Amino acid sequence: MTRITVKVDGSSFTDDVEPRTLLVHYLREQLGKTGTVVGCDTSNCGACTVHLDGRSVKSCSLLAVQADGHEITTIEGLATNGRLHPMQQAFHENHALQCGYCTPGMIMQSLDLIADNPNADDEQIRLGLEGNLCRCTGYQNIVKAVRAYAAAAAGEPGAAGEPAAAGGVQ
């Protein structure tokens, strides 16, 4: 066993883990962060995407011991005070999920994408999400949600979570 100390969603944890334990399994099984899902265990689908020190990573491709001393944010760590994070809200408002299995990883990757390129167009969003697979939606509403979040973050009126102009439709 190897002792690790990590900060997950703002709380510190010190645990003994098997050196071969994947980060996704540590998060789910030892910390109860079940919003981080196991999709493929091969890093192909992106469902397990979390933020490690503010950058998106596929938690099935990292060992828990590699996260020692680092800060991790999971999908559960985004909502605060009972309110969805604006990206979560944009996915909700734009019907960017169906079964929801890929949604946590899509949201985490989308946040990283927009942090790097706040003015991403549809093609750049699709390219930035190509490592995250969705079997249900066809991606159109996911792209729409990411665009809406970016517009809201830039303060554009009528964007996700912002009131539309009088008589406008959201």
C-alpha cells in the first residue's frame, strides 16, 4: 500500500491505496465520487474526465498515486450551495444530455476547452471534445451548450443563465 494525500472538491484526503489503483476507482470506491464514471477503462471515451490542478485528465489513465499532492475537481465539485455550475446549467438548458452517462466528462472537458479558447467556434468545440464520446445526442446540443456557456461567461445577453431581451426566446 502507498499513502497519498489529495485535495478533492475542496476537501483533503489521506488514504492508503494499492499502487495499481486507477484514479477513477479511487475517486469512486474510496471517496464515493460516483459522478466520475467508468466508461471504457482505456481512455477512449472520456466519461471519467476530471480536473487535476485545473486541467482535464482522463482519470482511468492515471494511477491514484500519480495524483498524490495534487488537487482534483470532479463533477460533484462544480455545483456550489445547491446551485449548478453555469456549464452544468447550460447543458441542462440546451438539452445537451440524454442518458447522461457521458455528461460529467463532457462538462469537465468543456470547461477546460473554454478556459483555453473562450471564443471557440463550433468546429473548435467539436475538435476540443473529440476525445469524449457520446452515444446518444449526436453532439449538436452539446456544442450548443458549450457555446451558450462561453457566451454567458463573456456576458452576452440572452446567453445561458442570462435573461433574454424583452420578448426574446431562450
